[in-house]
Amino acid sequence: MAVVPDTEETMKKCICGGCPSRNQCMKENMEGLFCAKGTTTCELIKNGCICGACPLTAEYTLDKMYYCEIGAAE
């Protein structure tokens, strides 16, 4: 597993915006790219996770889910 850079290029590949667990607070705070930036500052209610379908998962050999809860990939 590799560290995901917090760059414009990786942000363009990020699919956090379509996650069923992303809530209004995350939208208002423009939070996303959790695998690079770390946990959400919002209350998290798990409604499903799409990390496994993200192109960054394959590109950086990520093997976890809910980076919004567990923090950035290391």
C-alpha cells in the first residue's frame, strides 16, 4: 500500500462525492479524498462504502474501507 498524495490529480480521480455515507456536513465542508487527507470532521453514519470501486484503490494498492473514519492510507 502506498501513500496517496493530496494533489489536484488524485482529487480528480476521487469518488468520495458519490459515497452513500457522505452527508450534508461533509458536502458543506467540501470534504473528500479521505485516503489522502484523513478522517472526516463530521459525524459519520455508515451507509455503505465505495472505496473498493475507486480508481485510487487499484492505483495505490489500498486495502481498507471507510478512510473517512480510519484516516489516510499509510
